[in-house]
Amino acid sequence: MANTYTPIATVTVGAGGASNITFSSIPATYTDLYLVYSLRSSFTGGWQTVLTEINSTTTNYTSRTLVGYDGGTVESLVSTSNAGLVYHYATYSSATASTFGSGSLYFPNYTSSNNKSISMDSVTENNSSTTIAALTAGLWANSNAITQLKLTAGAGGNWVQYSTATLYGIKNT
């Protein structure tokens, strides 16, 4: 059996920026969901976290993340955030011009009545000085099907022009 990826929607941020990127009315016709992004924020204070909110809920999220900095230092972070899954990253406005952070999120069995597991990876850089790579295993302890996903700049600011995200549905054929 082969998996087939079908684009459900793509959002590209326009000239004024956007406070979030939201995918709503996600159909229940797939087995899994896969979200990929290329993001840069207007935040000037340093690395930007990507807050992922499911179905407009801000509770019952947990995650463990391995983060590598500059090809050397590694740390393990645990989040029991009630604001969404964090610890995947995007580029901030004072980083190298026109550089965007890239990441992906995978949601297996998103319509199941069980809790939802999530795997995430991201990488971002400031060419002149630093890089971050992160791998995250997350859980949303909720039995509802995923019908909405929202990406918000966790440290503040907005997503800038040309930030983009695409949501795919995956079917086993």
C-alpha cells in the first residue's frame, strides 16, 4: 500500500503580515495530516517559537523536544503548556534578511477517538551566527477529531510577508 498526499490548503501571508495562519474545516476524509511551513516573524527579541493550537483549545498538550544549537550544544525540553505545542521554531526579524525557518508536523489518525500524537521537526538559522534544529514528540490529550490547526508566533509579533504553510491529507491506498 502506498500513501497519497493531497494538498488540502495553502496559506501565504500577504504584505501586511498576519497574526496567525489557520486551517479550519479540515475534512475527516484522510487517515493522517501533514503540515509543512516556512515562517519568519516580526519579533525582534530572538528565536521565535511556533505555537500550534488544535481545535481552538489551549489545554491538554505535552511534548518533549531535543534542540540542537549551532551544531554543538543539545538540550532536552519538556512542555506541559496549556497554550499549545511549542518548541518548534521560526526565524525572527533581526536574523539574516530573507531567511525563513522551515518545519513540519505530522498528525497520525487525526480523526480517531483516541488522544492525538504529533511529531514535529524544525530548523532555522541566522547565517551570521546561529542555527537551531529541533525534533519534538507531542501529545494532545483529547478524543475529538482534529478539525482546525492554528500557527501563532509564540514569542510575539506577526508572521511576515511570504511566510507560508501547506496542509496535506494522507490516505492509505
